[in-house]
Amino acid sequence: MTLKDAAKQLTLSAETLRRLAISKQIPAIRIGKRWMVPTQYVKDLISGHAENWTPGPHGDLQYNPPAITSESLPQDTNGAQ
């Protein structure tokens, strides 16, 4: 999503997000004159799951999806085996 759209959803100014992108405090890439922010990152920030994003080898943030465990899977309540 564009940086401008991300700023609207996060109720921040586009300039604030641009500064964060330049300093690699948020994951973003620049394509021509436009900054793009991963949609999943914005969704995680809104839902309070920013811990899914950790620093990568180059100082940028990378997405690390939560591990799937047997506790996180829906349980079969029909008794089928």
C-alpha cells in the first residue's frame, strides 16, 4: 500500500511515516517517487501484532509470521478422527 494510504489508516502524517521509512524504522521501499509499505505491516500495527516484525540482517524490518502450533489450530468438535 502507498505510504499515504498507510498514514491514513494509522492516523499519522505521511511525513512522519516517510521519515520512519527513510530511517528504516518501518518496512518500506521506494519505487520512483512513491514509498510503499507492506499491507501486512499496517494490519499488524492496527491489531497490536507488531512483534511479528523483527530487524533483518541489513537493519530493515522483516515479517516473521507466528508459528503454527496445535494450540493455535481449531479443535474438531464433531468427534471425527
